[in-house]
Amino acid sequence: MNGFIQGASWDHLITHCRHKMATRKKTRKGILAGGNWIIDQVKMIDVFPQKESLANISMQSQGTGGSPYNILVDLAKLGAKFPLHAAGLVGKDALGDCIIADCKKHKIQTKHLSSSREADTSYTDVMTEVKTGQRTFFHYRGTNALWKGEEIDFEATSAKIFHLGYLLLLDAMDSPDTRYGTCAAKILATAQAAGLKTSVDVVSEDSDRFAKIVKPALKHTDYCVLNEFEAGRTTGFKIRTDDGKLDTVALRHASGSLLQCGIRELVVIHFPEGAFARTLDGQDFWQSSLKLPQKYIAGAAGAGDAFCAGVLFGLHEGWEIQHSLKVGVCAAAASLANPTCTGGILSLPESLALSKKYKPRPNLLNRD
């Protein structure tokens, strides 16, 4: 990090970046993803037990976890040819070493992935029911809670997109900022001022913190990718009815409400039935998910991140939104074949081939 950035306030840094952008333009390429770096300990169980009762573990495996980790590995396995950059904080321990080695294996640059002795590397015990694929998470926040992103020099990086996730699961990023609302909003504003497009994702937390923490970040976001639960909690719309059906009218309202929070270009809401996208100029897109046989599904961990990776792939490459959504649902379908977050990801041609093997679900928007 250069001397100016070390000594400057965030406000001065953002002003400086905007001035520099006004005087010169940089050709940007690649995705820089920061946030939660987690090792998932995935355990396949016969049933989720009641208190003081027992469940049997039939299989266990270790895999990637956290938005940037999953998305960057997914992009590497999909075959992205553009640079992939990691940003975040891991512990100086065996799990941290594992993450850094895995990044190097997938040719993910780790200049902004730092190590610390202040806490251990974050991990999650993922309990996945074999019959349903439903997951329950026991999470240790570890070093992710400390990460502030101050080591990133957005002006120096050549990345085109900065992705940040998960909001609500990054303690330092979720902390208040007097001007921007949260520290996450501040770092997104800095990235935008330097000329990067910004993208955010959110964790599915059962709380009332969404409006306080997510909305300030959306003011400095170009692309927002959420699931229906997260979109509903952020906007206050109930996107599923009491009987579990998708309310497509509420879905549209929620998309519009998210854009009104300040998102500059695109909001995408994904769900088991598919995905819905709306642009700032009011164009709507629907992409059905693939109708997969139950025996195909080994676990749903990482499917949302796989979808996000597919969409970001398309946005980076300038593909049509409809095609980007298709890549997203195909990547998610591939992910479902493996209990870990990234173990099932296929190359882009192999992922798209799944849409020929398995029929898409009905387009629910056509039923309105």
C-alpha cells in the first residue's frame, strides 16, 4: 500500500480516487472478491436430532466456505480466463495454510489475503440431512470478524469487479460508520470511486439487522445478488406465501424496492425455482432452474454462491443478462451434485450441457 493510502482518511481517499479517475481511465479485467474465508466441515447425517438425542454421520468431507472463497474457486473451475484476486483474513494455522494453498492451486492471486495470529481461521460445521439435502450450520467467525479491507489499494488493482460477501457475517465490515452507515458501505464506495463495479451478497441470517446493515451498502452497489429470504428481509416484502409458494408479485416489488435503495445497475434474486433479475431501467428477466431428480442432489451447500459465480462471470464478460442467469442456474445445478460448496462445479460447457439433460422448471411469471 502506498504512503498516501496509509496516512489518508477514507473520505480523502475516495475523493482522490474520483479525481484520478477523472484524469485517466484504466483498462480493468478480473474479479477481486473479499469477505468470508471459511473451511466447511461437511457431515452427512441421517436426521437432524432433537435436543439430547443422537444422529448418525454417514460421511464427512472438508471443503470451501464463504462467499469469496466459493465464488473464486467456482470461477476457476468454470474456466474463467480473467484474473481472480482474493481479499480477506485467515489465521496463521493449518486451516489458513490450507486456504492459501488451495488458492494457489486454482491460480487465485493472494496478495490481499492476509494472515493473523489474533484469531483462528473461520470454520463451519455443516450438518446435511441425506434424504432432503437440507443444511444446518454451526459457525466459528474467527479471523473474518476482524477483517476491515484496509490493505486493498483499489486504485492500484486492475480488477474490474469487486465482490463483497457476506454482509451480516463480517463483524468489522458490519460495524457503524458515521458517514456511510457501515464500514462495508465505505469500502464499496472506495471501490466505485476507483472505477470498479461492485457486487454484494448477504448471509441468510434470521434477524432484523438487514435494513440497518444491508441497505447502506446497496447505495454503493452495482450488482446485488440475493436469495428470496434475504431480499424479503431487506425490503420487508413476504416473497413466499404461507403454503411455501413463490409470490411473484411480491418478488417484483422487492426487486424494485432494492433498486430504490441505490443499486446502480442490476438486482438478481435467486430461489430453488430459478432466478429473477431487474435492471435499473426496468427490464425484467426470468430464468427457471433445472428440474433435477432427488437422487442427483447430494447437498445444497454452495449452490447460491455457484449461481452468483455464474452471474458474475457473465457480467464480467458482457454477456446478455438472460445468458448470465442461465450460466448461474447451470452452475448451481452442478454444485448440487456434491455435498461440499465447490466440489461439484464443472467447466462452463459441461455446466451448460446440464440444461439439455434436465428440463427447466415452469416459468412462474407466466402464471400471473
